[in-house]
Amino acid sequence: MACLMHTFIIIVAWPVLMLFLHSLFQHFDKECEDLSWRMHHEIQKMREISLVYLDRSGGLQKFVHDCKKYNDSKQSYAVYRFIISINPSDITELDAVLGNYILHNPIQAAQIFQSVCFIAIKTLSLIEQLQTEAQVSILLKPTHLPPLPSYVFSLSAFPFNYTSQRFYMSEGIATAMGTVTKYTQGARFLCTEETCPFSEDKQIVEMVDAKVLNALKGYSDDKSHFMIQTFTVFLRGPPFVGDNFKYLLSLTSSSCWKFTAILANIFASQVVPPGTCNTLKLTILLSLVQTCEKENANYLDLLIVTSDTLVIDRLLNYSLCLLPRGIRHPPSSDIFPSVSKDKHGTGSASIQACSAVLAKGGVCYIGDLSSYKKDKLELLQSVLESRMTTVFIPGKKYGEEADQQVTISVQTNFWSFVDVDSSSKKHIQKENFLIGQMDVSLIPPNLLDVFGLLIYNEFPSCQLSSPLVHHILKKAINPEAMLYKVSQQFRMQDFEEFILFARNLHVELSSEAENLIQGYYLASRRLRRDSLRGSTLSASALKILISLSKAHTKLSLRNKVLEEDALIAILLLESSLTLKHGKSALCIAPNPVFPFDLSDENSLQQRDSYLMQCHQQLLKFIAAYGPGIHINPNEE
């Protein structure tokens, strides 16, 4: 009876259950429909925000440029690969949902950018051969991640919960490093074919967590046992030179001077017209590639003499942005480390790093030198001579028993300028100048000597060149305008990547370049003398010559310093010495590295012929005045 009763209840209840389930599924379908609509709406919104970000960050312009390379190529592609740099902080400010999506669901976020890029390609007809969205491969490359523990990958932390497919950052110590090899991004095998369209650089690095150093210090008290586990990092696409630079290098391969001449000619076209201030722009590029964080580096400091401070200030500020550590010194603060009382009420001393230390491995731009007082200039001279600064901490003032001295290394290049109009107003100009010499009496002579180069600006403010006037007026009307085609071909980001690659090149002096440098240095020391100071050529001049030669070699993307590199260094230094002390028997032109405008291939060839003549003239100068130096002027 019980069994029948149960059966009856089930039979009777079944239609009711079916009605309930039907109603439930209808409700679920409606919920799913609503959820699907909300997801579609959210994704559509993220697509719109991603397009806005690409437009504002310059990523869209780079994307269009990359598409043009694909479209112009004669090669057929199955997949079109694009790397998009993203700043998670900037995206989060635009839209928190998209920012969170990129950080925690990067694969799905890449699909959003894939859709946007595919639509852009089709709408603007950027790549004719492209057929489907699946052919567009997007790699999101974050510039940084939030500085939070959950984004740090560490093998010393437990538990190891790294199952999510999102971005992590890892810091450690490299214990082994492979050579740079070729690989194919479209497949999982090593590519030995140099012309492969998907081939880029790959490097394998073995790393350990930084905390492993604690285990290597010795036996610990608790006699714990440690296991040192390395993890492998595949570095894809180390610092590289853009295709436009590679193409330019191949076109100028027959000359050791043309490539750097064109670089200087087109550099900073967003600030000054191409062909303007070529000597100054070349020296800026040389200083940029001579930046590094090593002790006893070959520093290259620049002091510019100008009457047009506005243009120079813009040019130097623009150039600073090409380095990770380019610091513009605020005039109201100290250049070098200073001591003050701790702000937290401890009464102890606090050493402030200041601009020069913050610019370690980069450039510290200190502005107009004529605005600094005598004591500041003397301190600057001391630091430039020794690359060290000492901070004195009086014990009584800061609650210590004894006084202390802290010595801090200063590993940076310095840039500055002198306003000649300001100099002429504050000082009575000297009489009986030597030929070629300038009045820079505002700056102590010893300080002038420790600066690597003294450069005179090519145009006075009262005689601005017509292209520069047009440039300034057009920029005032539309600051974001691209006035020249070369600005699109060689963008600021391209120069940034180029300098990062060039500054890391290891270069060595050839014996021929070394002989040329030593010959010129000894001959100049012999000639440039006066009755009071003896030789007017400072001992640091030899270091400056070597630094300039190595910088020109790096800028030329070579590993060995040639005589051609040494010649450019000598001409730049001789021009600097002429401004300080007047002409010597070498008797170079007022603007020896760029004696005339560069407008076409003929003018570049004409410059090469002129530099070869300078080389012969230099060899004769060394043979005549270099004591004990025997260089045959006809050996070429």
C-alpha cells in the first residue's frame, strides 16, 4: 500500500514538476539572454574604450604604420602579427573594467583589441590581402604592472598559486644566459633562415629568486636545508633597431659618415626643422649613447653657447625624454646631494638625493649655467672632475657624537647652456680675442675645461632661419601637427629604441684610431700653450676624445672604433677648443663637421670628400707638430 501510494504521488506530481521546470527554464533562458546582452554590451564598451586609448596613446598611429609595412610587402602572410604596448594605469583611468580585464584576462583582452584592429584594417583598407579576423594576431605588451605582491612571481613564496593565465612580473638574479638566436613566432621550432618574415631575436635566461642569496651566505643557526631552483625565462625581441633605421644603414653602408649625418639631420624634427642645428643634434645623440650605469664610464658633458635659449631648451627637453633617466633639474633645488633634518621628528640627518643622483645612468640637464653663483659653479667643477661628491654631516647638529662624511658617486652626463646675451650684459667683454675665440668670461675657465664639449649654436635669435620661423608658427597654431614626412618615418619612439640599442653596444679602439687620437692630443698639447698656464689643453681632453670616438662608433652601430670615428671626435673637440682659446695650426672651418647643408645624395658625397681632406690635413698636422709621432700622411 505504501508502495502504491508512493507511485501515485509520483505520477500525479510529474506534470506539476514539468510545469515547474518549464517555468524555471523559461526564466533561465531570459536570464541567459539578459546576461548575454549585458556581456555583449560590456565587451562593446571595452572595444570603444580600447580604440580611444589607442588613439590617445599613439598606438593607433603605430598600428597604421605597421599595417603599411604588411601592405607594401610582396610576401604573402597567413597571420598578421602586431605588438601593442599598453599602460595599465592609463587604461584603468579611462575605464576600470577594461583595465582589470587586461590585467587578469589578457588572452580575452587581446581578442577585444583583435576585433578593434580587424575593423580598423577593413574600414580604412589598410591591408588588402587580409580576409578574416582570425588572421590578426595581437600581443598585448604592458609597460609595467601594479606594484602589488599578487603581481610578483616568486619561487620563494608559498603556496605556488600561479595557475591563472594573467600577467606576472619577476625579479631575480641571472645565473646563466644564452646567446641571441633566431626563432619563428608562427611555429614551435628554431628558425635558421635569416629572411623568414616571422623571425625575431630570442634569448634564454636562467634565473633564481633574489632571496637565494640568503641561503648562500653560509650555514644558518637552525640548520635548515635549502633547495635552489632556477626558472627559465624566454626573452622575445630584445632591444632592436627599427626597419627604417636598418634600411637607412644599408643605403649608407659605403660610407662611415653618411648614416650619422642623416641621423643628425632628421633628429628631433618635432622640435626643430630637419637640417637645423646639425652639429648640436649630433653631439646630443653622441651624449645619449654614452650613458650607462657603470663605474668609470666614458661620460660626455655638453655646454652650449647660445642667444636663443628657448629653442635650445625645447631641444634638450625633447632629447631627455629618450632616456629612462633623463632629469630636468629644477632651479630652486640643489643639483647635488644635500643634508637636512629628518622630517619625521627624529632629529637625525636626512641626505636628499637631488637631480644628479636621480639621473644615474642618464642625463642631468641643469639649464642656464649663467644663473648659478660662484660656489655652485665650483662644486659643479669638482664633481665633473672626480664624478664624486661629498656630504658633510655635523654631529652636534644632528645628535651624533662625531662628524661624518658620506661620499656619493655621480654617474651621469650633464647638459647645460650659457646665454651669451646675459653674459655680455653682466660682464665687460675682453679685448684682443684670438681668431675664432668667443667671450665666455661668465664661466670660470677651469669649469669650461671639464665640460666635454663647448658648442656654439648655429643661429642668433635676431636671425632665425626661415624654416625655423615657419616651424615655430605652425607649431603654435597646431602643437600636435606632423609637419614633416620624416617625423612619421622616424618617430620619437623609434629613436628611443635606437638609442637603447646603441648605448648597450660594446666598442673597442682600433690601433689606427688610437694612434690618430694620441697624435692629435700630443700635437695640440705642444701647440696650445701660454706663459702662465703652460698647455691650455687639459688632461681630460684625451678621455673626451676617446668618449666621442666610441660614441660615434655606437651611433654608427659598429663595434670597432675606426679612424673615421676618431676624425669626427677630433673635429668636434678642435671646434670646442677654438671657441675657448682661438684657432690653432690645424685651422679647421667654423663648423667643421657640417660645413654646408645636407639636402641630397650629392651633398652627402660632397661632405665625405671634405672629411677625407680633413683627414689628410690632420695627418700632416700630426706629422709636423706631434713629438715622436710618425704617421705617414700618404698612407691612405
